[in-house]
Amino acid sequence: MTRNPFPNLYATLVGNLRKPAEVLAEQRARQLGILLRHAYENVPLYRSLWDAAGVRPDDIRSPADLPRLPMIDKECIVAAGNDAVDRNVDPASLDEMSTSGTSGRAITMRREIREMRLVRRSYLRSLFYNGARPWHRNVTMASTWLSKKKGLFIGLVAKTRHIYPKDTLDQQINTLREFKARNLMGQTGGLYLLAREILRRGETFPLKLLAPTGATLMPQMRQAMRDAFQTEPRDLYGAVELGAIAWQCKRGSYHIDADRTLVEIVDSDGNPVPSGETGQVVCTTLHGYALPLIRYRLRDVASFSNQTCECGIRFPLMNAPQGRINDFLPTPTGELVSPHYLYHIFDHVGGSPVKEWRIIQHAPDRLTYEYVPEDDFNSSALEGGMNVIRERFGAGVNVRAVKVESVPMTPNGKRTCIVSELDPNAIGGMRPWDIEAQAGMSHDLADKYGMIAK
Ligand SMILES: [Zn+2]
């Protein structure tokens, strides 16, 4: 078995970020070729998928040819079991990391140690470029990112503490104060709850760096974090099975983690959408050999950016992710409404009359908007917002506003503004994202690898 190439520490932390676009593109194309040949030779899942599609690794000369390959997703990897793993490695020798499984089926990602190290380094470099240093007082809200298996250097040098979402907010705030935390990183939902509690007490806790990850950073979350921690959050957009996909630099741009991850933004057929237009995010990890993820479809919605950034990092840019497709609400006619739309329903009625809210979709034409009123609540502003929702979902849609004492959170601190109670049978047997999941794959293979909604 030949050893596959890996970037060294210098390239990961410094060199790759400064490479001109054409040098990086050439490097990515070469790396992709190596990965595709490896997957075709050694990973049964990809061989059967690509044989069925009539495509060979050599047909893919650059990332632009990727749409010729079928997409896969989490369900597909779970169903393939050991067929998704390099048949030359002993699965027992691989490091395992499970996703929480709160959104759909859980996946156990398996990596060799050096793959693991690369994922960790790419995360660390995002913190480094935002000013964090190991000898600072760093607090991590335990997440699957860094809580286990620290590198030797980090283990020896780093000043770190952990706080845990299951701790009370009191305990979490005490840890920050006692440790005199300077940088704080961790789960988006957990950090948001902490920010709200600090604000509720009428206090602030100034930090140098706040780095949330693990969920879409919605505008109200960003605002609360900025107010409580007196610094602009630097969001890291990633997934447990992929590592970092894009991260915000000091100027606030989302740089794609381009030396490690190929990002495509595609329509429902898997074809690329023009830059600036929104579509679903599909990723290929260039250095994942043990369990390759090639054209791995996340259900996230985002767009590429045509902007440039002057921060010195030359990785290309995308716009802020807009959420998961599962958070989008279907209208009775099958259109999808973005969660962002719902964050802006009061823009034209003179300020939000609600402190907190969540929307529950019982059926495509039946929604409940639960809200906690602002101190200077104004019922006509609320009604104006409800009309904005009605307009978007179409005539005859029933939107009911219900006042509540507080909006419930999930136990792990996840914020659920969007709750779907849709019965797939009520909407033609499948939800839009189930139908899209099958795009680009034959029915038999989709069935074999669990892509048919049961
Ligand atoms: Zn930048």
C-alpha cells in the first residue's frame, strides 16, 4: 500500500494560506486525482457507485469535473458500513468520532491518526489567525472538536479549561471569571445561552476572541454574543465528519478551508450554481483516505462570494451559511422558505415586538408562531409580521400567534427557532430534501445505500 501525501505542519499553518490561486488550484487538482484513484481502488462504496455511473477516476481531471460523480450523504455512509472504509486498513485501528445525531441519523467518522491531526490543525489555524495563542487563557465549551486527544504541544503548553453545556450557567460563568478567560470557543448554541444569561444579569464579559462553531450563527445569536462578550464572534463553519469548511478571518470574511476541502455549491440536480447564488453545500475532503468523503452532500444552504479579502489569507470566500435545508419550511406549493426570511419579518413594521420566538410548522398550510413579548410590545407590529409570513406562504395559510412565557431549548443548549412537525405522507410521501437526496444516483444503488426514504 502506497503512502498518500499529507501536508506538513508549516504548509498547514502558513504556506498554503499564502499560495497564489493558480498554485493552490494545481495542488488541489493533483490531490483530488490521488484521492479518486485511491477511493476507486480501495473503497467498495465508491467503486460500485462510479461503475454504475460509468465514470472512472481518470475522467475527473479537475474539481470542475466533479458533477460527473454521484453525490453521497450521511445516510449513504451509515448504510455502507465497512464498504465506505479503505479495505486495506483495519477498522479497529481507526480513531472514531460520532456526530451528536440530533439532526438526522448519527454518523461515526473514522480517521487515521494523521488525518485526525490534520483536521485539528486546520481548526487550530483558524483560531491562530484570529489571534489566539496556546499560552493565552483559552476556554473551550466541550465539543467534539478538541475535547479529546490533544496534541503533545497543546497538551504541554496550552492553558486551557473546559466548560460543559450540562453545567449550570452559574458554573460556566464562574469558570470564565475564576480562570480570567481571554478566548472562548465552542458550540454555537451553548455560547449563545451563556451570552443571554450574562446579558440578563445586566453584565458583560469582555473577551479577545469568541469562536463559535457547530451550528448556523443566526443574526440574533451573533448580536447577543457581541453584546455579552464585547467582541465580534469569529464563526467556524464545519461538520464533525469533515472538519472546518470555512472560517471567518479578522475582517469577518468566510475563507474556505481550501487546501483541505473542495466545496461545491449545487442545485437540486447536483450541478453547480453561479457564484453569488444560493445552493446546497457539497464537500470533498482531499486528505481523507480511511473513510473518504467525496461529493458529500450536507443539507446546508450557502453561496460563493465574488468579494476579495485584504487580510492576507488567500483562500477563496463564501458568504455566511444560511442554515440547513431541514430548517427551511415548505409552502403548500412546495417552495422552500429560508429560516433567514423568518428572522426579518419585522424589518418593515418598525422594530421587533418580540424578545424570543419559535415557529412550528404543523402542516404546509398551518403554522404557530410562539413569542415572548418585548417590554414595549405592540400588537399591530406583531400582526404586521404575521402578515409577512402569510404573504410568503400563500393565501389560505393559517398562521396563529401564541404568547408564551419562554421558548423551550433542547437539553444540549441547541436553539430551535424552527420546528417541523410535517408528516411526510401529508406532502406527497417525501419531503423536498428526501427527494433531492436521491438526485444523481440510480434507484437500485440509492436503495442499497439507504438513500430511499423509508
Ligand atoms: Zn480574510
